[in-house]
Amino acid sequence: MRRAAALGLLAMSTVLAACGADAAPSSPTTSRPPAAVVPGRKGPSAATRFLSRYVTADGRVLRRDQGSDIVSEGQAYGMLIAEVAGAPAVARTIWTWTRQHLARADGLFAWHASGDGQIEDSQSATDGDVLIAYALLSYRGAGAGELHGAGRRVAAAVLAHESATLAGGAPLPVAGPWALTAQPLVVDPSYLAPGVFSALATATGDARWGAAAGASISLVGALTHGGRRLPPDWAALSGGALTATAAPGGGAGVQYGLDAQRIPIWFAASCDPTARALAAAWWKLLQKGDRAGALALSLTGATLNGASNPLPLLAAAAAASAAGDSAAAASAAGDSAAASALSARALAQSQRTPTYYGDAWVVLAGALASGGLAACR
């Protein structure tokens, strides 16, 4: 396995070196997205580093610091990062492997496999499925029509098999098909990405995704008391409302951790002013002391785990950026400077101590903030 992985990385380096030859056709539907911008370094180099380090020549995205296993979320991250890097052939290769090895009969994807592609858990995970659909519909390379069609089918499968129907008729993506049989239903709030849902509504023509975006903002707003509390990693859905819970299966208690830290990034990238206002409100909690870099906080901001990772820094940067957008001019400059400084810290930590998750989010957060991935359309 180690020899195969090393050969895969060598081959991928060759592919990436040739990315300039993988130019998309000149039609509007195949133009590449703009580069992500990360303070101190341009996004494409961060994206290319991710692809070189974690993606094999045949399209597997390996979590090298977590046993070199494969998750559907990582396959989606790889596809999106390949778009940011201007490497559509790599995105297409990742999709081909994902479709051939992780696809389920219901149109979703097994969430976990070994590094050589043996399925270890055939359950699907909604975040991986949503982002696979989003990546397919964001693809801008050769054969785009085929991938876009696949993206529409995956998006429809998420609504059919991984979503609860709220009282008003709006769908709400839950943690996975298994979460629909739990009592109460189980939701990972970080799977609720209103900007992505709105983009899916536009790309698929299915208005239910727009309703899901609105419901996500409303429910997360109520869950966090209008932004006066941080969002939790996990929640229960009952009576049309979300309640913070511990991780399923006896994991961590109620906390703002490595799941929930994706939420300020998703909400700050939304076009909806209510979503951005929530992200801005979370900055009031995250800017105090050393909270911005902590691995886990209580929902009121107390430090539970002071270790660091790029993701909490990036989440705080997104919240600070949203606060700067909505603040008076006098404070906006300070919020903007804080956002830049936090992003630079995240990038430095990623370079100093590379991890699959941190490295992926350095690229994705930068791309969402700069328009390299257009969750706000």
C-alpha cells in the first residue's frame, strides 16, 4: 500500500505539472473559476499542494494523517479543490473513481472506505453527498454536460433519501438515511450550507433546495439564539426545532468543534443577509481571548480544548469578515484586519503541520471568501 500510494503521488505530480495543457474549451460553460486568494500566498498553490499530497493518480483522496482512508466528504473536497486549482481533468478522475467504487443503488455514496477502496461502512453521509452534487454542478471542463447531469441526480437523491420534511413543506438535510429513523431525528448543523443549497437550486432548477436554504438559516438562527451562542457539532430535530446534543454513539459532548466550525464559513459565504448576520454575530464570541484558534469551545465560548487546527482559525476569519461587511466603517477595518491575520495563521499552521482536514479547508475557505467557489450566486 505505501509503495502504491507513493507511485500514485508521483503520477499525480505529473498530472498536475501538465495542468496547463488541460485547458477548458472557450465556451462560457467551460470557463474556469477564479483562483482562491489566501493571505500571503495565492490559492492555486495551496490547492495544488493539496492535490499533490492527498490525491492519487486514479482519483482517491486519502486522509494521510488519519490512516490513509477514504471518505465521501474527502472525494467531494478533492473535486472542488481541483476546480479551484484549474485542473478539471483531476476533478473528473476523482469523480470517476468515486462513481465506480462508492456509488450506492439509491444514488448516494458509501461514506467510508479503506485506502485501497474496500468499503468499510456503506452508509452514506449527507455532507459528502451534497458536496459531490455541488462539485459536479460546479465542474467546468471537458464533458461538463455529463457531470452536470450526474450532479442533478445526486442532488435529487439527497432530497429523496437524506432529508426530513418540515411542517411548511421545506426539506431539511439530516445526517444521513439512518438519521431519519432515529427518534428524534439527527442533524449535523455543519451539513446545512445555505449558499450551497441556493446554488443547487439554481443549477438544478429545483426550488426545494431554495426552501432548504431558508429553513437552514431559520433553524440555525433559533438554535444559536440569534447568534448569541455558537453552533453545536450535533443537534436533534423535533417539533420543527433543533436542539444541541452530544455526538451520536457516545462521542464528544455538546460543543463547538471541528464539525460546527464549518458553519461560520458556510454562512459567511451565503448571499442571504440573515445568514451573514449570524456569522457576524458569532465573531462577538470568537474574538475574545484565544478562542479563535481553539479546537473546541462551549456554546457560550468557554475553551474546552485549547489545541489548534486551521479550521477554527478559518471559521473565526469568516465570522470577522462578515462582521466587517455589516459593521460601521470605524470597526470594519479592524474586523477586516482580524480576518486577514486569522487566515494567515491558518495557512502558516497548515504549512507547518499538514493535515488532510486543515489543508482542505485552507483552500475551500479561501475560495468561498474570494469567489473561487461561488456558493453565493
